[in-house]
Amino acid sequence: MNINSISGWYKSSLIFGNTPAAYGLALAAFCATLALIYIIKTVGLSRLKILAAKTATDLDDLAVALIEKIYWYEYQLAAFYVASRYLQRGPSFDKALKLTILLIFTYRAITIIQTLLTYGINKVVAQRELSGPARDSVVRSTQVILRSVLWLGASLFVLANMGVNISAVLAGLGIGGVAVALASQAILGDLFNFFVILLDKPFKIGDFIVTDTIAGTVEHLGLKSIRVRSLSGELLIVSNTKLLGMEVKNYNRMQRRRIVIKTGVTYQTPLEKLKLVPGMIKEAVTSLEKVTFDRANMCGLGNFSIDFETVYMVESPDYNYHMQVQEQFLQAVIARFEKEGIEFAYPTQTLFVNK
């Protein structure tokens, strides 16, 4: 057999519908594509790692982690797909290859999206200043919900690309979703309000809150309910929807306390002494630490007393410190009134008898 006959056989003989030349071209395309992919990956990944080492942000570290999630067989599958374009293929082969690529790369896309979602959730939760157990609970709960939605969407995507008519599936899911929503309105409402609490931050773990019926420290934020430790020690469990439906006072967000105190003196107090009272009260307030004086005025003539109103600011949200300041203020006022001979008023009634 001479060279010409070998060349003719190489160009005309068929193996599974393709000539040896076509197989050689496909092999060359496979090797070239695979080499190109590995070169891009190696060079790009090395440069990205150098950049990640120099920057303070963690986004480039996330990009490195995502690239490293792609396995070697996925690169080979991509190269095999390019090589197969140079061959005559049957419908069954194309269908099997398409299904394999669809399943593998859909799974890889899901894992990448899950990583991005976890990164985003951790960033959001970190900004909410949650404690360790609360943070883990929020992250796990949110991941379960988002992963369920993600896998459901991926399943519908795969079915649609396999030629399955998903209109009936979507219609069934829609009807089922409406039925489930009607049957579990309270649960879905609590779930929605959980994300409202997470994103809007009306309070967090450790905050002392007060509502119409609840006063205590928040111990747990859950998908369905919130646990509050009351002042008397018992644990109160309230649904997210019910708690957000009330007016909530968060005392941990308080930066200063505005204190208003009324003081009454007897009507027998001379006018000269009454004029001294605001100054005496101001002296009592300004002698205290972390306190800002606002005003002290005679505010009214009561049934049995001449009333003075005092307003000052305690520059601390600590309730115990506020009570200590108030005690020191009252003691100082009592001392000054005793020194000037001013008497505090108490409920009395004067009876005039005409003979």
C-alpha cells in the first residue's frame, strides 16, 4: 500500500459516520480548547490570587474560591463539546451530550449562586450586629428558604430544556401555592416579618423593648416568633406579626433621657422664697455628672401647692444611672429647701367656718 492509497483511505473511510481526518481534527480541537482553558484559568487565577493578597476586600477572595470550585472534568466536558462540533453526530448522541452538559453546568451554577447567597447573607447579618447563636440561626433559616427556591427554579429550567412542557407544572404549582398560602397565612406573615426585622432592624438580640403588653430583653429572633425575657424572669414567646403590629419602644437605641419632675411647695411660702426656687433647683441639677440642665419654672397653682416643673437631660441611656441621678437631685433639693425654710406641700384641705 503506497502513500497515496493510505491518504485516500484516511480521507474517505468512515468510522461511525466520520473519517479519520475528522477525528483527527476533533482531537486537535479538543486539545487546543482544553489547553486554552487551562492557560486562561492558570494565568487568571494566579493574577487574581496576587491581587487578593494586596487588597483588603474579600470580593477577590470570593472570586478565587468560585473559580476553584470548577472541577477538571467540567473543563474537559467543555473541550469535548467543542471537539464534537467537527464530527457528524446522531440525534441520540446530541441529546445525551446536551443532557449531560445541562445537568453538570446547572449544578455548578447552583453551587456558585449558593456561595454568593451565603456571602450576601453573612454580609447583611454582620451589619445587623447579631450575636453568635442568633446569627447562625438567621443564616441557616435564610439559606434553607433561598436554597429551596433556587433548586425549584433549577429543576424547572432543566425540565424546560429537556423539552418537557412546564406550563402544566407551573399551573399546578400556582394552584398549590394559592392553597398553601391561604392555609398558612399566619406562618407566611410571620416569615415575611422575620425578614422585615432582619433588614429594617427595629431591634436586635439583647435590646430591651417595651410594648403595650411586653417589657423585656430580646433573646431570640426566629422565623416564626421572637422570645423576650421579661423583667420578672419568664420567657415570653410572641409571633413576629403580632409584635410588629404593636408600638415598640427600643430603650437600647436611647442616647439620652429627658427627665421631667414636678415639685410642690406650700402656699404659705413667701414670694421672695418662691423666686429663689428655680435657681436652687438649677444648682442642684448642675452639681450632677452627665446631666444637662434645661429649665426650672413655676408652672401652676395646684389645689394644695404651688408647683414648679424641672426638666433636665441625663446623658446616658442606663436606667440605673438615671435613677441614681434622680435620687441625688432630690436629696440636693431637699437639702436646699431645708436651708431656706421652704416646705414641701402635701395633700391638705382648709375648712373655713363662719360663726
